[in-house]
Amino acid sequence: MSLGKLYRIAEEQTAFSIDYRLLGEVPTRWWGDFILTEYRHLANEGRYYIELEDGRRGMCAIHKEVGRAATGTPTRYRYSFKGIGGLNKSKE
């Protein structure tokens, strides 16, 4: 798994640290899954920006995987993500 960040679209200053797997990528679509590295509330579904370990970034829709909890106390859920458009290098 790789380390990345997840941002709510309306609140770019608030980041969630994630362990993610990029499972597939074509020029206009990409997808994978992740878990949060620390326990924080995350809406079950919604649109976010994800920043990958290599600095690429893109908008994605997330979905909590039912029955796919990772081990830990409190429970950390596994989420899937589907990219909307391409992945671009961050401008920072």
C-alpha cells in the first residue's frame, strides 16, 4: 500500500491520511481502494480530491465497502474510489 491524502472538495485544507492501492488506470479513468491511517469520520459516499504518493492528484468518488472492515480497534473501514477524469501533477 502507498501513502496519500484525501481532501473533501469544499474543504481543501482538511486532509485525511490514507493507505491506498491504485488498482487500475487509463487516461480518463482510474480506481482503487484505501483505508484511513487514523480513525476519523468520513462520509460513506461523496466526491473528494485524492493526492497520490507520486504527487499526482485527481477528483474521485468514494464508497464504503460493506463488510470490508480492516482490522483494528476502533474498526477502520475499507473504501473504494473511482477517478473522474485524469490524474495530474499537483501545482505545489
